Amino acid sequence: MLPDVPEEHRDILRSQGCILREIEPIYPPENQIQFAMAYYVINYSKLRIWDFEEYSKMMYLDADIQVFENIDHLFDEADGYFYAVMDCFCEKTWSHSPQYSIGYCQQCPKKVTWPSEMGSPPPLYFNAGMFVFEPSKLTYESLLQTLQASTPTPFAEQDFLNMFFNHIYKPIPPTYNLVLAMLWRHPENVEFDKVKVVHYCAAGSKPWRYTGKEANMEREDIKMLVAKWWDVYNDESLDFKANDDTVPEDDTFSRSSSIMATLPEPSVSYVPAPSAA
């Protein structure tokens, strides 16, 4: 966490069994701040986690993510790779990109093909809200050195990490990081009842300030996911309990079936929105 996190917030995290590590912020070269969102400037601080060498493998999750099912098995994936879910280029936040301008999205590359006159298709691009990585002092120092020689781009550290780990990136299914735009852009790629991780990153989808007035936020599946976030938040049985002998070993947060599978099927017709442009 950054130094400006209030002590009362730290106390809440400690009460939930969190191990706190304070880090210093990392800024892009020359303090450039021309990003898709102004607050992205602080996101480079994420690079500090590669210095946590006391762990052999870690999983990063954005604060607007909710995990509905144990995903520890991702730690068993082969070493030496960077695991994350492919992003979608169809939302207006990508309007600066060539993918958006021609209507191309890696989620459905055959729908609008990459023009041959533009050269080879761009490499696969992941969403950096969730990923599995291996801390390393050598990688950490290389990240910082490379950053100082790089020109900041609209999606800040996400663009940077995609560039840096392009050669070892391995895609994992959208069920491990459901970016909500996938529900209306690429419903054919979403197995709703198998979703394990939901990323509330679409405009208006943050459960703690949800109004339902923004675009696509009136959808029944979105309302359901917002309600599920609050169900988990308010469920005191999920609170951390030190020395709790009532939870069997290897059964932390296990269920006979996925939490998502217990939800009623959304009463909504999935009509894909136009791709990108």
C-alpha cells in the first residue's frame, strides 16, 4: 500500500488477516500524465510487487475485483510465464487505438480481420487488473530501468506490462477476470455460470456507488453481479477468523458448486453490440 493509506483503513485490512507492505510510489518518466484516466499515473507503483521475493509466485488483483470461487490452482500453472486474461478493445476508452478505429478486437479476430496493409496483427494484449506472476529482483530492476527509457502511453502500466512481458504472456479464460463489457460486446465468449472472478471496471459498475443510470448498467446481469458483490461484502461468515478450527484444511471458501452457478439465469437477451467502431 502507499504511505497515504489512513491508519483506520489499515486496521480494517489487518482485521481481515491481510499482511501489509508499505511501498513508495513509482511515477513515469518526467512525471508525464497524459493517460486515458488521470489517476492512471499512480498505477506504475504496481511494479513494486516484483520486489516481493519472499514469495515464489503471486497473484495480483485490482481493488474493484470480486473473487467468487477459489482460484489457487492458477499457482500450479507452469513456471516462467505471465498469466492474464485478454482484454477487449470495443469500448470507447480504446478510441485512441488502431484496433478501435477499424473495429478489430482480439476477442473475435475473425469478425473484423486485421488489414494486411497495416502489417502483422498486434500481439495479444491482456487486462492488468488480474495476473499471476513470479517476483524477482532481477525482473524488478529491469522493469524500473525499462520504464525510465519508455514513453508513457494512454493505459499507463497496463500498456507497459504488455510490452515488457509480451514474450512470456499466456492467456487464461475470461472466467478469471470477467471485464463487464464482455457481457454486451462478446457474450458468446462468456460462460456466465463458470465465472470465478468479476472485474467491476465498466463505467458506473462500482457496487459502492452504483446507480444503474450509466450505459449498460440497467442490464439484469449487471444488477445481479452488483447485488452479489454486496452479498459477499455483508456476509459476516466470510470474515477472517484467527485460529478458526471450524474450517477444514484445504476447504477455505470451497463450495460444492460455483457461487455463480447458484445465481438465477439473467432475464436478458444477449444481443452483441457492434464491434469497436
